[in-house]
Amino acid sequence: MADSRSDIFHKLKYPAVIALAIIGIVFSKWLLSVSQFLLLFAVLSDRRSRMRLLEAFRSPLVLSLISVYLLYLAGLLWTSDMKYGLKDVLNKFPMMVFPVLFYAAGPLPKKTAVYLILFFTGCVALLSIISLVNLYLSPVIPERIAIGQSHIRFSLLICLSILMLIHFSDLKEKWFRFSFIPVILVLLYFLFMLESFTGYVVIFMLACFLPFIYRHKIRNTAVRISIIGLLILIVSTALWGIYDVKRNCFPEISKVDADTLEQTTINGYYYQHDTETMLSENGNQVYLFVQEMEMVNAWNHRSSKKIEMNSACSPATNVLMRYLSSKGLRKDSLGVYSLSDQDIKYIEEGYSNYLLPHFDPYRARIYRFLWELNSYRCTGDPSGHSLTQRFEFWRAAVRLIEKHPVFGVGTGDINQAFKDEYDILNSKLKPEYRLRSHNQFLSVAVALGFAGLLVFLFSLTAPFLLHKIPDRKLYIGFIFIFLLSMLNEDTLETQVGVTFYALFNSFLLFILPSNPKSEDEKE
């Protein structure tokens, strides 16, 4: 009886711990941390795994995968902020844990490994459904739709789930064949609702990329033509969305002469005309025909959400002025009284353009992107704008790399180095928006120099050079998603991001077997 229990424990320990890590990466950071300790316990409890644990540190592939983490450890030697440095290497610990311990665990049976992958897609779909229900019960901004998750990180989990479902679409199980298309549709819809620019880019690139990877699976000519037609539809729809928003919301405007403009309101108060700031909504300049006193008094008469006088820089005043401009109305009492009750409600909800409530999530995200570009072009201040802030982040990062090209500023000094560089640049970014590079390649180069960047790039290519990848197409798809995510995000600087890479990279290399029955798997 004891032997039977022991056999069950050894058979289920790795699937159970990996399933716990999967639940953790989707639902709970705490479980994510616990799963790593349990994985270590599972390895140490097995004699064969203990032997493989020692072998892991002689494996060229494992050493290449953990080399980046070891370099971050070494980076503590030339850092002055040891507290931040230790916090950073602790955050990146999954880059050490999963390659070593998954190598020690060895491949699981093919069916078990595939079911774990499908379990992951099910968890992502479940959180998507729960979040959608919560959204309709209690509406929130797109960035907070995914419960307990960053909308950017979760968009990557969705894209990976869709890739995995497509990859295993030829599974024979009836329940899977019945459910995988509805699950993909749910994931696509939720990704659409997230308004994650990163997610949109990744899924768009995947749509273009996957047919080339899986072209040998598609033997039916009609299916091939349908896929090509679908690709053309996706590309044309995406481009049309950009064109439609640009045409309606951001047409080209010409500079006007203030002397040619009407100077007073219907009540005799003088307008303010800022002809230098060319910010516009639907072709109407925001800072022309502004009479703040009239506008605010009229607004406070019509709305329960009051605006204080002389608050021209407040978000509420800004939204009101932009909304009035989008309708071609002046920023005075007459303009406010010309608004409908529905317009008042939209402004109270934060809509800055009367077209926005009627946009789908994709066009709403494109609108925000184009507004950020327009604002940055007109004012040079990207503060609070997630996309254009990155231009300033990247500028500071490049300057830091130029100053510390070989070994970087050190693991712990990267935050302070960015703060100092923004001061040197006299950046218009407000202090609360002065962040790191939001590009993983630049982040590595800033912290560890070109030496660290070369090691990082080698670690990404090492599986193709040093290892027979069990499922090459699936692995290429995963790396493709990961590489895209690093172009505009510090993917490895958050717990979910670093675990996303370390967990799935190691799983696809060491846990997923290359054949239906791996020679290494236990009976």
C-alpha cells in the first residue's frame, strides 16, 4: 500500500507542480512563488532527478539559459544600490529555477505534457470569461479588465494560448475538437476588449506568421485559399481602422491668424486663442475660442461633477475642452449649453471625443495612439501617454549605453541611472513617468552593457544551436511572441513576465518530449 502511494506521488508530482505554476501565472503570484519551492522539493525527492540535477550544470544548453541570470548576479559587483540589485536578481530567480529544475525533472509523457498545455489555455480562457462577466457587471477601463493581471502581460498569455490551441488543433479527442474554436473566439474577443497595443501587434504578426509555419498541415486547397482570404481581411480591416480614425479625428489642419478670429463671446467676454498649440479634435483646434469662466460656470450648472475655476490643466477641464472641440463647438457657455444630456454623460465618463463611445475597442486604441503622437508632436511632452513616453525612455537608454558600453551601469543602479539621465536631458517627462526603457534589449544593455546583451542574445539562439527542440514549430511560435513582447516592454522586469519566459521556455525544451513516448520518461 505504501509502495502504491509512493508510485502515485512520483507519477503525479511533476504534473501537479507544473499545473500549480500554471494556475499561479494566470491567477495568483503567490501560488507562482510557492510552485517553485514545491518543484525543488519534487526534484530532491527523486533519486533519478537528483542525479539529473547535477547533470544540469554540465549541460551546455542549461548553462546558456541561466547565463543571463548569472550575469545579473555578477552585475552586483559594480553596483552601488545593493538593495535594488538584490531585489532585481530575486525577481529574476525563475530564470535560474525553471531551466535547472525542469532539466532535472526530465520529459513527461507526451499526453500529460499536452494536457498541461491545454490546462494553461483553459485557465487563460477561464480568467477571460470571469473578467468579461465582471466587466459587464461593473465596467472598468481597459487596462483593468483582466482581474489581477496587467493587460499587457495577459495579452501575451492570450496570444500564447491561441498559438497552442492552433498547434494542437489536430487532436482527436471529441471534447477538444468541440471546444477549441469557441475558446479561440473567446480569447480573441477578450484580447480585442483589452485594447492592449502590444497584444494587437502580436496577434496581427501571428496571423501573418502562422500560415508559413503550419503550411504543411494545410493540404486542402480550399482551406489554403480561405486562410489567405482571412489574412487579407485581417490586414485590410486593421489598415482601414487606422485610416478611418486618422481621416475623421486627425485630419491635417493649417495654422490660423488670431487677428482673423472672433474675439468675444455672445456675452461679451474675451476669448483666449492659442494659435501655436496645434492640438485638434476632428480637425478643430482645442485651444481656440476658449473662455474658461463661461465654460466652467455653464458646466457646473449642467453637471453634478463640478470643475473648479482656474483649473485649465486639470484632466476634467481638458476632457471638456477636447469634447467641445470634437463637435466643433466653442469653449464657452454657448458651447456647453449646446451639448445634449447624453454628451454630458459621455464627458462625465471621460470621453474626450464624441465619436469615441461609438468606436470599437480597436479603433478606440488607435485613436489614443494617434492622439498621443499628435500631442507629442505639438508639445514635446509625452507624460502620461504610454506609447510616446517610450520615445523618451529609449532616448535615455541609448545615452546610458553610450556612457557605459561594455558592462553597463550594474544590476542595482539602473533605476537611479535613468533618473539622473532624465535630469541631464531636461526631459519634459513628469517625475512619476520617468521609467525604464520599456525595451528588454535596451534594459539588458543599460544594466550589463554590450557584454550582457551578447550573452542574452546567445541564450535566445542557444536552443537552436545546442539542442534538438522537441516541438520546433511550437517553440518557434513561442519565441516569436516573446521577441515581439520585448520590443516595447521590459518583459523580464516583472514576476509574471520573467516567469512567462522561464516557465514556458523550459517546459517546451525539457518537459515536452519529442516523441509520443520519450525514452526518458518513466513507466
